[in-house]
Amino acid sequence: MDRDAIAVGEPSSNLATRGEALPPVQKIVTVPLTTAAAFDLFVRRLHEWWPLAARSVFLENAASCHVEAHLGGRLYERSHDGREEIWGRFTAFEDGMRVVFAWHPGISETSATEVEINFVSIGSWTRIVVEHRHWERLGARASFVRAIMDGGWPGVLARFEACARGERDLPAVEGPGCISREGDASRSDISVD
């Protein structure tokens, strides 16, 4: 399996094939938590709200997701049979304020995009600004993968927001946005060859 090749059924844009940078995906959500509490929930307690069955490498075989909350720490998932798949590593870690991590679930680290998350205090609430960037690292399929992730972040953040409000039943996440390990097109619009 070539983990650097992302095969999808859509052509890429000319922008990505010319090597020009695609614009970042930016999403913002505001939650009724202090910055420290919002940071803790988003980073250290990711397992409480991340839609693992829909946004993971192992999908229905995913058992858990984990965060090593420090500079250089991993974000990863573990399957029911104990296999691990690294999603990324923290390249910046400012406790309570900001994290940056390489993001490459299901693909080679050399093709990693980058995610930066800033936590901004607004009184007793917190605004979380997510910026997902460096799409050009994905090569010819950068534009298509960027579009998938642009559509995928709102559902993921809706779960975080619901968890931050104390809801027990978190909204389901549907549609593409995860990468299948075996190229199973029925599981995702993106597959690894």
C-alpha cells in the first residue's frame, strides 16, 4: 500500500497541481466554558466527543482515541485488536491557549496537513478558532481533500459544542471526511491505495 497516494474519484484543481497554496479551512465555535475548561475538553478529553466511528482510520473497528497532551505528543487511535494509527503530533503546545499539530490519519506523515486551534476568552465563554492548512502537501488531490475537510469540520465541532454545553446525546456525524485503510470506497470518498 502506498500511504502517500490518496485516490479519489474527483480531479484536483489546477491550483493544487501548479503548487500554489490552497486557502486554509477556518471554522469558529463559541462555547460556555472558560478557556482552560474549553482547552481541556478539546485537547485532553478529545475521547469524550470525537466521532470515532465516523472520523477515524479503523472506523467501526476503532476502540478509542488518545492524546499525549505535550509538545511532540501524539494524537492517535487504537483498534479493538490493539493496533494503533497515529493521526498526528503536536508541533506547538501552549496550555490553555493554543495547539498546532501535524494531521495525517491514515496517510504518511510526509503528506501531513496542519491544524492550529486557538482558544480566545470572551468573558466566561471561549471562542475556538480552528485553522486547517497546508493542503498542497497532499499533491494532486489537495483541492478535493480540502473540500471534504471543509465539509467535515462543522459536524465534528457540533459534537464538541454539544459536549461543552453538557449534552449527553451528541449529534451524529455523517458523510465523507475520513480515510479508509483498505481503499473501501463504500466507507469514504477518500481512500488510501
